Amino acid sequence: MSATEMAATNLSVDLAPRHPRRLKLSNPVMIASGTLGYDGYGRGLTPEMDLSRLGAVIPKTVTRQPREGNPEPRWYPDSFRVAREQGEPVLLNAIGLTNPGIETALSDLAPQWAAGDATVLLSLSADSVDQFGEMAKMTGGVAGFAGIELNLSCPNVEQGDLFSYSAKATAQAVAAVKDYAETPVLVKLAPNVPDIIPIAQAAVGAGADALTISNTIPAMTIDVETRRPVLGNITGGLSGPGLHPVAVALVYRTAQALKGTSAEVPIIGVGGIFTAQDALEFILAGATAVQVGSANLADLWAPFKILEEMEIFLGERGITDIKELIGAVEV
């Protein structure tokens, strides 16, 4: 079947149907925070990589103050491209939220985003509930991004743990941001919790417009010859193929638990998406959109290729609207 013979498919989705501003994307393929180019902010992208073709992009998470990040080495293996070609399921990183701080992001980066045609979301991480509120307040009146994603897998100085490990802490952080945010708020949850459902419900109860599932899993690899960890930070985050089935299961469980309740909101699936089939697994499990992360570190063209593969896959099967597949897994 030729491209002209395939059925045209509507790929548009809405990630914030409850919010006055909505968050309508032309398609469900997004770039995950931290993987937009080689530095997380677009370095290495070429003019041919038209970000407006994607549903949305999320530059690297910013914090209240600038951060240098973790000691080298920060990646394992060194080349994600080689790792993917060799079928390596273990992809680890320990970057440490290297970023210029929110003031620079809003003054220098946001105007660049506003000048482009891409849909950009701002990713925030904070050390405390009050700091989340402070950062959200700083975004007031600033153009350049259509929504905010909260990275809750970050240290909570006030309580000594991660926001996303606690339903109460998650709700407090989300509420603090919603007090000031003018745009829709997405909440990114951690996979390594006893039960993600009450945390997801707490996030939505506090005002989350959508959920992103999931962040990386804490992991470690040791070089048996040197007897030393392969990462400078000792432990890092597991991403790539090894994370994929875990994240799909979490999306499915969350979607099923929230379906038909007052807490039902769009879910964005993220974890080990390297092909259109990987992305469609998330959508069938209940995700409205997906974020491509590790694949970008192997190939900056990855999200564009995945989108094209998705269009072909759906067109060949006569699927006229991507929304037909959301949560359509047969069990």
C-alpha cells in the first residue's frame, strides 16, 4: 500500500481537557526532559529537525539555582547508539540536573522558545514545597512554554525523601505550583514506589492536569575488573529497554484505576521508546501521549522517525484517529 493509499489518521490529542487553556498537541510524540539535544536544551539539533513537527518538547529540568551536576562518568555505556545496536538493555545515567537555574531559563531560554513554532513545556524541580511555589510564581506572565511538568523524583529537603515517594508530599508540591501556574501542570511520577495509584490520585486531587509515567529506576552497575561503579555518582537512573515493560505496566495500572473516576486525566507514557510499536504499547495501555527519552541519546532523529513509523502503522491499518487506541488493550 502506497502512502497516498493509506487512510489519513488524526493524531491530535489534548493533555489538559480540564484546563481553560487546554494543551492540544498535533500528535502524541514528545521529547522527554533531559534529552532535547546533547545538552538537554537543543545542542546538536539541525535546522532540518523541525521540532514543530512533534507534539511537544521538554527541555532539561531547571532548578531554583544553577547546578553543576554529578561527577563523571555520567553515562553507561558511553555510547547509547552502540548500546542500542548491540541490544544492550541497561542504559544508566547520573547527570544530576545540570542546568542554568530558573532565572536564566526564563530570561534567556524562554524567549528563544517563544520565537519558535514548537510546543514547549517547562520542567521544574525544587528542594521544598515553598520553593516549588516560588518557582511557579516566577513563571507568571512569561511566554515561551505551554505547560509545566513537575519532576517530583528530586530530593525534598524539608522531609529528606523524594516528593514522588509520598502521596502527601506529591499533593503539597502540586498544590503549591497550581496556586501560581497559569498553564496546565503535568506531574512526573517515580516507578519505584510500593503503589503508584494513591500517589497518582493525590496528584490529580491537588490539581494535576495530566500525569507522566514514569521517571527512571535507581540502578547500579559495577566493573568487576576494577571493582568500581561505572558511574561517578555510584548509582544512576535505569532507562531504555530495561525500563519499558515496567513503565507500560504502571501506565496500565494507573489508567485502569483512574478510569471513570473524578481523578481520570490524560497520562503520558515514557520509558524505553525506540520504535512506533514501543510508543503504541503505552497508548494501548492507556496513555494519551508518549515521551521519547533514551532513544534521543542514540539518535537525535529518533522522535521524528517514531512519529513517521506511527503514521505508517496506523494508516496501513485504516485507523483514522489515534484516540481509538487509547486504553484499547484487550485483556
